Amino acid sequence: MESAQVNVTCGSWIRRPENLNLAVLGKSSRKRDSSSSSSSSSSSSSSSVIEIFSFDPNTTSLSPSPLATYVLEETDGDLVTIAVHPNGEELVCSTTKGGCKMLALYGEDTNLRLSAKELTPLRDAGPQKCLVFSFDGSKLASGGVDGHLRILRWPSLRVILDEPRAHKSVRDMDFSLDSEYLASVSTDGSARIWKAEDGSPVTNVSRKADESIELCRFSKDGTKPFLFCAVQKGEKAVVAVYDISTWNKIGYKRLLKKPASIMSISMDGKYLALGSKDGDICVAEVKKMEVSHWSRRLHLGTCINSLEFCPNQRVVLSSSNEWGALVTKLNVPADWKEWQIYLLLAGLFLASAVAFYIFFQNSDSFWNFPLGRDQPGRPKFESALGDPQSSEDVFGPLDM
């Protein structure tokens, strides 16, 4: 008799044209043969699958069945992480035994299929803890469990950086909004900044002796750029903010108030999300650095593996081994819709037109500007034409 246990190991959003969104989930299934009562005689095997689901913004839910499926070989082991290219047509995944694989997404949203493609530089790279594309899609960075850091040009796959001893073991990574810098975090609590264009090291992120940097994300709002780092200071968990023009720490804020396992930032840079190691999620407004949304015990008692904002909805996708993938609508102020902005502009235009008309009607000069204090007033219309009751002809006698 066989029993199967399916775990969601990773997940991400896929941006599609016309503001449509898909979700990709990585699942690992472990099958155990328990036909014998003796535990020594039972055997187990595992297989991993990548599934793509549609997203319904009206119900804030994923489709009950996948639109496309790709089954990995049993020799590949379990899925570790997935990164989706900004164009929404390619994704890269890492496995525990089979290195990294690239999959291309073909077809329309109702008839999708996944096809494997060669990813030579990362084929035998071993398990990668982090995979991340730059914001413009021109670069792919990978951080290995063994501490090996790579930056590849995309789609040529030309190697920009190949540093085997970048860290003890890579925990987290992120590109800056302009794709100029790459920040990488080690399991030993240190963090480094790299020049993404040529792979040269820039600096080590400053920290105190009792501080351990756990996670990192660059700001994405396009204004003054910052680097956010989840920092553990003894028993206290904070989010530190660094100015990337000097790489100096300018402050910190307690948001989640417990150790974080994952960090994410919305595509417009307005919100920062943290997932805890016991299943909580908090979302903070970056401008105020205040918590705007809490989801307590969302993945009760389980470490959150992945957490990502929907590209154009105030929704997050989270996953854990115990509770699978969950889609959560955020309790934050609604954004202005495009039609609302146009309506506001039309209202302002009409108000300006009414104000100009009133100004025009109440002005006194030929050019419709207000008269000065000592200027004579404009004669009334009746006095200029004469008295309508008078027998005198204003224009004089008319000779026919």
C-alpha cells in the first residue's frame, strides 16, 4: 500500500499581458510503501512537479486545477526555489540533486505548456538557495547552499561573476531597482554588495558585533533608494534601513517583532512584507514604516518558505510545507484606479473652466482684467446704446 505526502516548497507570481496574473507552485511528493508492518521493509521515493494556476481577483483565489504541469525526474530530488523572468515567459528552478533547470512557458493562458531548455552554467551547480532576476530582466543571480555566488547575463547566459567563496552559505539576495547592485546575505549574519555589471565587490554591509543580517530587499518606489535588511539583535528582531549612496545605516524599526524567514517588497515599492518562522505575516507601508496589515497564524506553527506580492493587486502569495500555498488579500487602503484618476482630472478641468467664466463675467476692462483702484468704470451697455424710449436715432438719419 502506498501513501503520498505533497509539500509546497516554493511559489511565485507570473506576470502576463493585460494585467493577468498566474501563480507557479513547486511541489514535492513523497511516496512511502507501507505494505509491510516492519519499518525496515518500507521504502520511499520522491518526485517533484511544477504547476501553474490561474488567479481570480474577484474571489482572491487560485484555480482548483493547474493550467500546465511539468514533472521532474526522481533523480532531481525536491524543488528548492523558483524565479520567474519579468517577461512572464521563462522561469528557472533549483533542485536538491539535479542542479538548476530552465523552463519556457508557451501558449495562451487557457492552453499553456512548459518546455525544458538548457541552462548550461547552472546545470551541475548543486542546490541553489536563491535565484533572482534583475528588475529589467537582463541578469540572473544564483546563490548556492555551498556559498557559491554567480551572476549571469540574460538571455546569453554569459558569466559575469563566478565566486565560489562569496559566503559560508547564501541565505538571501536581491537586485536594486536600476539593476546596478546585487545584495547577498550569508547564513553567518554578514551581507555584501556587488556591482552587477562586472561582478566586482563594493562593500560589506555594516553591522554591530551582536547583529546578524538575515534578509535583504532594495526599495522599489523609484525615489531615494534604500536597502532594507531584517536584522536579529539578540532576542530583538528589527528592520534596518541603509542609504545606498553611502551604505550607512540610517535607522531601524521593529515591525514583525519576531525572527523572519522571508521578506518581500511590492513592485511599486509601497509595501514591505515579512513572514515569520512560526507562520505570521505582517505588511508595512514603506513611507511611514508602520504595519498596515497582520495575518497571524496564517501558516500556524510552520516556517513560511515563500512570500511574494501580486504584481498589480494588493494580494500576497505565501507557502509552507505544512499548509501549502495561500493567497491573502491585504487589508490596506485601496489604490486609485485609472478611471478614478481621469475622473478627478476632468473634475479639475471643469472647475477651472467655471472659475474662469466667473472671473470673465465680473471683470471690467475690454481684456477682461480687473480695473485698478482709480480707473473709471466701464459704462453700462444701455448708456452706450442710448435710451430705448428716446425718439432720437442714435445713428442719425438714414438716407435711402
